[in-house]
Amino acid sequence: MSVDVVENTAVQLINEDKEFSQELPAYFQQCLKGRDIDQNYHVISVFGSQSSGKSTLLNLLFNTKFDTMDAHNKRQQTTKGIWLSHTTEVNTNKGTTTDPGSDIFILDVEGSDGAERGEDQDFERKAALFAIAVSEVMIINLWEQQIGLYQGNNMGLLKTVFEVNLSLFGKNSKQLEESQSQKHKMLLLFVIRDHVGVTPLESLSETLTTELENVWKDLSKPANCENSTIYDFFDLKFVGLSHKILRADKFLEDVKNLGDDFSNSENFEKYLFKPQYHHMLPLDGWTMYSANCWDQIEHNKDLDLPTQQILVARFKTDEIMNETLDKYFENYDSKVKPLILENDKESLIKLLVSIKDNCTDMYDDLASRYAKQVYLENRYKLISKINEKFYNTIELFIKGISTELIDSLKKSLANKDNEKLSFNEILLQVSEDITKSFNDLIKNFQNEDLINNDSIKELTSKFNKFLTKKQNELRDVQVKTIISKFKKNMNFSMKDNIISYLSSPTDDVWDKILKFFNETMDELLSQYKISANDETEMLYDFQVGFSAELNETIYKRLRYIAWTILNTTVHDYLNEETVTSILRDRFENSFRYDEHDTPILWKDETQIDNAFKIAKENALEIFDVLCIAKRGDNTEIIPDIRIEDVEVEDDQGIYHLERFAHIINEIQKEKVLRQFRRQINLSALDAKRSMISTTTHIPIWIYALLVVLGWNEFMMVLRNPLLITLLLLGAVGVYFVNKFDLWGPVLTVVNSAIGETRTTIKDKLRTFVLEEDELKMRNKKPASEEYEMEDLNEKTDIIDEKTVENEQ
């Protein structure tokens, strides 16, 4: 619907087709010329019978320009629908007062009981109900002669309007109590026209009051309003105006007196615009409020005045709240992100405080004009939304600070100055300092009211979880460090010492190994031992803040690792070749050397056979010791830790650990013994060969022949200083060899040299023979001659093996 303006002073708010103007804001803008009047305005409506002079009264009283009826032409309907006009002028005894600080909006309602509408009273009732809903003061224009009538003074219409308004306005006790607590009322100003003074105004007032009270009593009231009176909702005031034509001067004087009551706020008793009549809505809120009221009235919806005000207030305050957030949180992330990255606490707090203050100030300025309850409710929502945005920012900032604090925790643990303290003592001490720093940081935001208690609890909870998580991670790292260090040291000790024990085994070698194993482990864990009530019980505290059960678990794990290292060391070292080598070395030490570790010079084969037997038995004595690990009491060594007692990352060594004592199985034993026998048989054979070489006799006549034939050479040597020197050196060497009984080694070396010479000669001869065979083949000689040399070699090898067996 377009705005229909009368001489630019009035707009048809609701037309005769019951359509509400959509261009009311534009009209207000035109009237106010950009002024923001907030709640400093008043709304007056006029109600009465058709052609009763309502528009004329308004034009005289407020200098408006509503259409009026020309009585010289004919009496007819002039105001159709509801018209609204704006004025700042009031006609008073002081003249026409103009007060731009107090704007008045006048509703000129279509007259009731008009011939044009006939019996259709629907619009009359709705218009009257609408005027009551949106006005502060309703002027009921009536003639003096109408008082006492029922339809003539609109009592029937008022009864209907009161009844509908009451059923809607006070439909529940909560709304009634709210209305009464807010003391919101409406002024019904009865203007009695053509009051000639015959009947006093007081008498007329009493008559009207009685009629209104009777009308109220006869209303069909809701259950919650049964005891209510008309004065709970309305104030009544009565004014008489002289006859406009017969007493024109007096009429103008009465109008000015009435104008004084509308303009003189200093005389509070007579002042008509009392605060309790105002709807407490800014003008733009009143626009929405009135539109909603008419919509609900027109479509027979429930009308609840306080609820309508609250709905308008909520809509407008929500709008203001969103505008405020959009304005001050524009580019918010780009402003706070650099401060978060730089950990600039002071600048961040300053920025957040500035944003929050600006938001609340803007909201307070624009929204405080609406219903206080809704204003405060949405103000709380605004602060909640601001705090929600701030919460995410503060959380990111604190997360960065927390990361730095945790890094400081790691550095403190790695600080060599803290070596006197245990890991757990350092961890708890630094964690306490970190928590204090965190709480101080939170207080900085809390002191500026940038974060609420719930957010503080949530951030504190997250920080504590984060700190606990990091503490547990550091504890796990420390445990892994302890385990790694223990494993390294245990492995280093086991490798050298266990191999040393096993390379020269004795009957009690496993007792020695077990003793060394326990002593080594006790030494490595000595710093973690704690006293126990039971002296036989050993307790450990690895100083990482774990419970006794967890410390016991770590100990079991270390024990398992130690046994695994021992198991791996023993089984890797005692393989078939190593055991054979140990037996052979033990045999060689007993067979070739005496109790003083001096090489034995063999005299006859019997001596060799006896030494061979003794050395073999001596070597085989420790064979069973190396095959199975047993204590001195002949019980198998079983690890005191099981796989089910400890959590391990793999199970590669479970079987071997459970079978720790079983080192060499029966099949491996046979292989070892077979290799051992072959090696010691060769040693015995070599001993007999060396003895044969050293015991061969040279005939005496050979020596006489050497003297006779070598006399001249002997004399030549004696006469030659160089040769005599060499002879003396040779004699000294022979003396020392004989003195220290080194003939055996010397003869062995000589025999070895001779043997190597003989072997070389044989190889040369064999090569020569083979070359001859190849020549024969080329000359097509019989093929049987090819194998003579091979047969000869095979026979020689068979003879040698039989000789060894016979000698054994």
C-alpha cells in the first residue's frame, strides 16, 4: 500500500480495506528529518462516534490537518480507516508551543456507528482494540447529551473492546503480574463536548465512571482476572469542552487548558503523558509493534500486549546485537593471529578489552531503549557470544604458551644442574611452576572479564589433561631411557665376562655365571633399591612417579631383558663349532703341556697314548657342563621371570628363554663329538710322527767318518776368525737349547721344515709324473697306466689311516 499523505502532514496508517501501511518508516523519516528521538515521543488516539468533531478537536489541539466534515454541506464520514499525523506543536494558554524534543503522533480513528458501515461493527471493534493496544492516551470524544445512553456513548463498543482486550491481555496470571509489576496502564481521556455547565462535570464524571465500572463488572473475565478492576489497566480522566459555536471563545479556552495538560510536564498531577502509559519502545520498535498488533487483531490471533512489546524488543535487540558483532569482529582473526603467534599477552588483552568495551557500549546505546528485561537478556547473550569468540582466541594463545611451558619442562629435566634431584622430583617441581604460570595467565584474562568461570574450568581441565599427558610421555621416555641404559650396560658386561667364563669352563661355571649375572644386575639397579619391611623382599623405585605395582612391572621387564641378554649370549656363543673348539683347546692344553705349561717332549708311544687318554677324558668332563646349564646341586637353571609376567614388544626369544638350560641337543652332541675325535686323532698322529723323527739313531762310524773327512775343514774353521765366531755362536745356542730343554721345539721346527721340503719335492715329482702320463697318452699308450699314480695315492692314504687306528 502506498503512503497517502494529506498535505504532507498525515498518513493513512490503516486504510478502509484494513491494510497496514508498509511505508510508515519513510513517513517517520520525512517527519523527523533524520532526528533520533529514541523513546522521547507520545502516541495519542481519538475515538468516538462518527461526525462528533474528533478531527476538528485534534486539529485545534495539536495543529494537525486531518480532514474535517463541512457541516454546511452535509454530515457524512470524513475519516476512513485510521490516519496518523505527526506534530511537535500543542495549543496552550501560552500560545502554540513547539517542542521538537517531544514528538507526538496522533491516531485519528474512523468514527463508530456510521451509516456507511451500518451493522458491520467488525472494523470499529478492531480499530478501537488497536488504538488501546498502541496508544498511551485514548481520547474518547462524546457529546454531553450522549452520557447516560448505552449505544450513544459507545458503552457497548467499549464493553466489547474491554472484554476482548482483557481476555487477551490477562489470559494468565503470569502476564497479569508482569503487567502490574511494570505498572503499565493507559489513560482514557473522556472529552465531553458541548458541555454547557448545567450538569457539573463532576456529576457527569461520576455517571461515566459508574457506567464504566458496571461495564467492567459485566465483562466475561478470564479465571485469573476475576478480581481485577478497570483501574488495574486504565486511568480515567474527564474534561469538558464548551459549545464550539455558541461559546466559541470558551471552547478555545477549554482546548488551550487541555493543551496545557499535554505540554506542562512540571505539573505532574495534571500532566497527561505519565511514564506508566509509555510502551517503552523506540520509534522504530513501535512501528514493528503496531504492525504486529494489527496483524494479530485482523487475523483473529491472540493479542498479548506485553508479549508484543517483548517480541519487538527481542527482534530489535537481536538486530542491534548482530550489527555490533559484525562491526567490531570484522577482520578479527587477522588482528589477533599475529599477537597469538608472537605470544604478546599484553597487546592481546588490550585488544580484546577494547573490542568488548566497544561492543557493549554500542549495544547499550542502541538497545537500552527497549524492554529492560529483553535488553538485559540479549546483553547477556552478547557478552556470551563475545566470550565464546574470545574463548577460542584465548584457547589458541594458551595452547601456544602451554607448549612453551612444556618445552621448559623438558629443558629442566635435561639440565645438568638438577642432577642431584630425581627425575620425579624435578618433574613435580617444574610442573608445579608451570601450573602456577598457567593460573597467573588465566587470571590476567579473568581480571579483565574476558573469560567466565565455566570457560576457566574448561581451559584448566584441558591444560591439566595436556600437562598430565606430557608428564606421562616424559615418564615413558624416562622409563625407556632407563631400560635402554640398563640393556646397554648389561649387554656390555655379559658379552665379555660370560664368554670369558665359557671359554675356559669349569665344573661350577654355571654357578659363577649365575652369580655374576645377579651381581651385575644388582649393581646396575642399586640406585633404585628401597628398603622394605621384609629383608628378604627387594623393592625398587625407578623415581619416575609410578606406583609400587608399576615399579614392580618395570623391574620384571628389566629382569626379563637381562635374562634375554644372558640367554642370547650363552646360546649364540655355545654353538657346535665353539663347543668343539673349547673341547679341543682343553684337550690340547692337557695333551701337549705339563702342569707348568711347558711343552711335553715325547719319549715313546706309550707316553703319548697315556697322555692322549687323560687329555681326552679331561676334555670330555666339561662337555656335559656345556650342553646343559645346571647349578652345583645338579638342578637346571630356570629363569625366574616368565613371559606372562611382563609385557614385551615381541616374542622372538620366548622358547629359548623357557628352554634356557638346554644348550646342545643330542644330534648336536653327536656332531660335536665326531668333530672332536677327528681333531684329537690328528693331534695324536702328529705327536707320534714327531717322536719318530726325533728318535731315529745315527751309526757311530758315521761320526768317525765325519771327523776324518772333515778334519781339514775343521782346522780351517779354527784358523778363520769369522768362522770360529760363528762356531762359538752356534755352541752358545746349543748350550741354551740344552740348558732350557728346548730340543723338542727345535726338533719340531726342523722336522716341520724337513716335512715341508719333502712335501714340496713330492709335489714336484708328482707334477713331473703327471706330465709324463700326458705324453704317454698322446703316444696312445694303454689307458690302465693313467690310474697307477691315483691307486698309489689311495693306497698310501689307506695305510696311513690303518696306522693311526693301530697306534690308538
